Amino acid sequence: MRRSEVLAEESIVCLQKALNHLREIWELIGIPEDQRLQRTEVVKKHIKEEGETTILQLEKDLRTQVELMRKQKKERKQELKLLQEQDQELCEILCMPHYDIDSASVPSLEELNQFRQHVTTLRDTKASRREEFVSIKRQIILCMEELDHTPDTSFERDVVCEDEDAFCLSLENIATLQKLLRQLEMQKSQNEAVCEGLRTQIRELWDRLQIPEEEREAVATIMSGSKAKVRKALQLEVDRLEELKMQNMKKVIEAIRVELVQYWDQCFYSQEQRQAFAPFCAEDYTESLLQLHDAEIVRLKNYYEVHKELFEGVQKWEETWRLFLEFERKASDPNRFTNRGGNLLKEEKQRAKLQKMLPKLEEELKARIELWEQEHSKAFMVNGQKFMEYVAEQWEMHRLEKERAKQERQLKNKKQTETEMLYGSAPRTPSKRRGLVPNTPGKARKLNTTTMSNATANSSIRPIFGGTVYHSPVSRLPPSGSKPVAASTCSGKKTPRTGRHGANKENLELNGSILSARTFKGFQI
């Protein structure tokens, strides 16, 4: 028998065995008979190869598939190895556990895809942490330079001195890095606060000692920055000024007293509160007296800063109140009607606006002060009294002042009326017809012997003959409308004062009697 025939028979035997084995498996797993027939038909088609494929072609196809699968296996194993290497590198930098996958078996496409996604996530995490590390490192270096600080721990040296790629980007290291930055920033802030405090102290000493501008400009370079050398230079300047202060004790204390008065004014201290600081009047300019003044300044500064909003609110009310009083004064000024350009209308609008604003400010301050008094369990004092009492007192004083001014105007009008009744009313404007009839001295002298009757208290002297009216020299006013000016006589006696009208009143009869010469004492009629 030829060898090919032997191979064919062996193939048939193997096929039969395979079919038997398949049937056993189908029966074992409970495949129904109809499905067994379908599956057997499928096997038959694979064997028969209806496209009349020969055994040799089938072998070739199988070998091609085997080669393709071997290639796929190789590629998957290579990719798996590459992904494992990348995973190892990234996990070492990030201090994370390696990806769990079986290296011995050939990974499926799904397993490789999941592995790729994991490696991509690690890369993104590395990039994010590296960016954060570089940013924090830059800030740490700047803070160290500002503080003149050199790395003194292994971690600080790893951060500042070593290669960035060698730094482990673990969550723990990133957290430690952030903590180090916070510590350095806190030291920097403290250093800045100390430097700013020294600068404030220097400026105060400059002002108290009246240091010239040229000398101040000489140290202008240390008036900014907070490095260690700047802080040291600031401290040296403070020490120098302190020594100079001790040498100019009186001058410094007097400067502090000026500052104290300013704070007293800002805090609305009453006279009693100011007098309570007895050292203010002391004249023994010693170091202990200076310390007392310094302590009082510090106390007042703190007191003002704590209650600054309230004091500023009271100050705003004070300024608004003073402006309101100014407009009130202008509103009561009789000369205000002589203005031009609409100023009167503007002032009236501003006065009305301020009059509405003041109660609103008072209500706001009242609410804030009540809240403050509840928190501090004491009264908020302004000039030695409660603020609302102070406000009520100011309004009452304003009301009384307006009442007093009103009474003065009424009294003035009353006196003016009495004067006009005695001496006649003065013309408001010069008479335009005065020049029609000459006012000659001869005619005036003829009137001296004329008996006047039916004279009224506020009229000029009228002749009974009719004709031109001649005014008494007592009641004649100058064209400007100013007060009457009495003509002097040869006797040199003074004109009766307004306040003495009562002394001559009995000689003035308003029912047609002849005017007594005593009333016009000092005048020639």
C-alpha cells in the first residue's frame, strides 16, 4: 500500500475518532439531538469543503492561519512586555503598585486595551504631578532666596539641588513639598511683617525726631523688601533712631502729645477722658514718661482700629451736620436773595438733601452702636456722652438757636417799627421827583414857625398850606437806604437813642397835638 493511502486511512480514522469525541462531549453537556445533527452537519461541511477545496489547500490554509496566529502572539507578547516596562517605570516614579497581569499567557485584545488605558492614566498622573512639583519647587526656591535660607535637610536638598527627573512624584512627597512651601511662606510672611513693623517704627521716629528729608532718602533702599539683610539694616536704623530719641527726649514727647491729641479727636474723647491721662501735662521729660506716652499711643491706636468703622460713621455724621448748619445759616441770611447764577436754588436743594440724610445716618449708627454695646456690654461714648444723646443735644441746640434768632429778628423789627413811629419812615429808594421843586433853606426856615397838627407818627411833616412836602432832617435817609444820620447842631448835643424813646413819649401826642420841641432835641425846626 502506498504511503498516501496510508495517510488517507489514518485521516479517516482520526476524523472518526474526533466525531465520536464530539458526540460524547455534546451528550455530556446535554446538547439535544436536533442540535447534534446541526453541529454534525457543520463539521461535515468543514471537512467536505463545498468549494471543492483539496486536502492540500486545506493544509495550506491552516498553516497560514497558524503563522498569522504565531505572529499575533509575538506582537501581543512584545506589546505586553513594552507596557510592563512602561508601567514599571511610571510606577517607580509615582511610587504606585504595578499593574496585575499574567506575563506567561498570551493576553487578549481586551486585556491589552485595558493595560494601555492604565499606562495612559499613569502618564497623565505623572505629567500633572510633575507640573505641580516644578511650580512648587520654583516657589520654594524664591522663598529660600528671600529668606536667605539654604537647604538643610535631605528632602530640601533633593527638591532644590537634585535633578527634577530623579524626584519621586509620590503623593506623600507632593504633600511634604506643599507643607515645606507653606512653612517657608509663613516664615516669609512673618519676616515681611517684622520688616514692615520696623519700617513703621522708623517712620514714626523720623516724624517725632523731625529727621530731614535728605537723611531719610539715604536709607530709602531698605524701605522695601524683606530679605535677611534688609531686616538687619532696618533693625540697625531703628536702634540708631532709638538712641537719638533718648538724646532728644523732650522733643519726642511733645511730638507724641501732638499725635495723642489727634487720636483723641478721632476717638471723640471728652475733656474728662483726656485729662485722665495725667502724664500729658508732666514736664519731667524722662524715659519713664516717654514709655507712658508710648503705651498710651499704642492703646489709642488699637482702640481706634477696633472701632474704626463706628468712628468713621460718627465722623461722617459730624461733617454732614456741620454742612447742614452752614446751609441753615445761609438760609437765614437776609442777603442771600442778592445772589446770582441759581446758587440759592442749589443751596436749598443741598440743604433739603442733607436734612433727609441726617436721620438716615443717625438710624444706621444707632443700629450699629446698639449691636456694639451688646457685644461689649458698655456704652459707646462720643465726647463723654452716648451718641444718640449727643445727637439729640445737637438738634436741641440747633432748635434753640433758631428760636433765639427768630426772637432777635422780631425784636429788631419791633424796634424798627417804634423808630419809624418816632422819626418817620425812611424812603426805600431815592425820590425821582425831588428835583422838581427846589429845596431852599429859606423855605425850610419859614416852616420853623408853622404849627403842625394832625401829624402821624410815621409820616413826614406836611404844611397846612398845601404844595410841596418837605421832610424833617431827622427822618431823611441817604439814597442807599442806610440808617438815619442826625444832623449836628451848633449846640453839639447828640441825637436821642432808640432805647430812650420812652423818655420823650409823653411829649408826642398822636391825636393831633403839637409835637414838643423836646422830642427833636438837638435839631432846629
